[in-house]
Amino acid sequence: VQLVESGGGLVQPGGSLRLSCAASGFTFRWYAMSWYRQAPGKERELVAAVSSGGGSPNYADSVKGRFTISRDNVKNTVYLQMNSLKPEDTAVYYCHAVWLETDYWGQGTQVSVSS
């Protein structure tokens, strides 16, 4: 089983990034997918989640209107489009898959927002 995140990097405030998480080794379409983030010295928090079929996305209040989660069940990939980035969005972003009592985590990708 693998969840491999990519697309992180350094961006200026107001900029955009698109994170991708490529899944393999399990039946991706069964799993609800989420993005979490963890900033230094803070707990990991849920950023966005999407159901197995791609509907019912939900977002943390801090990212509503700026971030969009989506998934492609053919490519076995989940995305996080991040617009209007702020310094407080700086964190390691993790991909998470869950189905019933089974869940998997990716290794994380660093997002840094700074001028």
C-alpha cells in the first residue's frame, strides 16, 4: 500500500499550489480520502475530505473558499487545489485514506508560504 504526495513547495502569499496523492495497493474507489496538515508545534488537523464517490466534500473553516479537494477514481489520485495561500497555511500536508476500520497515511509534502 502506498500513498505518495507531491506538489508541495515554497510559494508567496496569495499564490497557488496543487497537491496530488497517488494511491496504489488498495481499492481506491472504496475509500474516503482526506488531506490533513501539521504545522510545527501544532497538532495534525483535517483540511478537506471527500467521499469515495467524489461527492460531499467538506473543509476546515480556515480554508473554505480557498481550497478544493477532488479525486479521480480512474487515476487513483486525490488532489488539493490551494489558492490564495497564506503564511498560516505553512505545514506538512498528508494524504489519508479510510474505509471502515482500515486507514492509510502518506509520508507528507511540505508547503511553505512566505515572501
